[in-house]
Amino acid sequence: MQDPKKTVLIIIDIQEKLLNAVYNKELIEKNSKVIAKAASILNIPVIITEQYPKGLGKTISAISNNINQDTSYYYEKVDFNAITDKYLLDNLKSMGRNQVILCGIETHICVYQTALALLEEGFDVSLIKDVCSSRQECEHYAGVDLMKQNGVLIKTKEIVLFELLKNSKHANFKEIQKLIL
């Protein structure tokens, strides 16, 4: 179960040009906004990566306009595995949180390679499968299957949100509920 005090959200490469190339871009844009806003409401730190932003564009506004800028960290990358960036990995470890919620583009490349590397570093990794995509649907599902086979917990945005809340008496329940209704 996700614990907001132990959780970090990592958003991999949900950038303008990449989003336009994936098979379910409207769903990814909508769901990534919900997850970004929920992280802000629940004070969950967010790490955002951008693969070659000069060519692929910046992180979409649905995310950048809905996160808490004080607890969000942006990293440019060229490697598919995001944590090969020493500064990103050091920052993640310094937070003292062992649960990572992971989402992004492309499921079978950057998200997959980052998930496996995070597992190797000892993190508990949950994938939000409805906030991930690839250019081809079959590649997305292949990436999800490989992550599951390697020990990543496969979840949806609502599973994650309600795990973080624990119950309807949570101080932010109504605010989070509004995001999904």
C-alpha cells in the first residue's frame, strides 16, 4: 500500500512531441494531470524527466501547471534509464522515501528500464498503467508485462489515489475525489 510520507512520484518524459505520438494521448494527458494535482495536494515530491527537450519539447502543461514547484525536480536526460543520472538518483535517495510511483512515456523503453533500475536500487516500485503509453499499444502492454514479471506492482490511478488516502475520513478525500469524478 502506498504511504504519502514514503512515496515519490516519478514522471518519465510526458513531453509535447512524445505525447502526440502515443496511441491513447487524451487519456494520458487527462490522467497525468490528475496524478500531478493529487501529488501536490498530498505533498508528495515529484521527479520529472525530459528526454532531449530541445527536440521533443517540454513536459506538458497539464503536469507542469498542476505540481507543487517547491517539491518538484526536473531532469534532462539522454539515457533511457532515468536513474543513470547521478544527481537524480542522489536526490531520490536523499528524500528518505522508499516507495516510487512511476508513470510516463514510453512504457516499454524509458519507463521499463527506469523501473528495473529502481528495483535494483531497493525501491518499492508501482506502475500507474493508465498514465503510461507507447507509440504502439502492443509495446505498451509488453512493457507492463515485463515490469510485472520483474516485481513491479501494476496499478491504476484510482488504485494509487485511494491507497494514498486510506479512507474517506482523510483530510483531502473530497479534494482528491473531485479530481476523478
